[in-house]
Amino acid sequence: MSTNLALAQDHAHNLACTLMVPVTLFEVDGSFGVMPTADLDEDDVTVIHEYDPWSPAR
């Protein structure tokens, strides 16, 4: 978890491109985290952005 949004965004993009799966950048209790979208339980978090490596627009 990070409190720096720019750092979390960079890590999210890199993780999506490395794993070649969609990942979600989320916020919980003032901190940002990144995890594969398929593993995310959206009930307790605020979704900031989803990074999809297969999407033509980034």
C-alpha cells in the first residue's frame, strides 16, 4: 500500500503489462493499492482506475 498516487499508478500500469491481466488501482483508508481485477472484492475499497493491458487506449 502507498499513500503516493503517482507511484501507485506507475506500479499498476507496470503490473498490468508484466502479468498481461487487468489490474485495479484502489483506495482504502487513505492508502492506494494494486491487485489483479479478478481477485478484488470491491465491497470495501474505492476503485480509482482499471488498467487493461489489452485495451488500445491507455
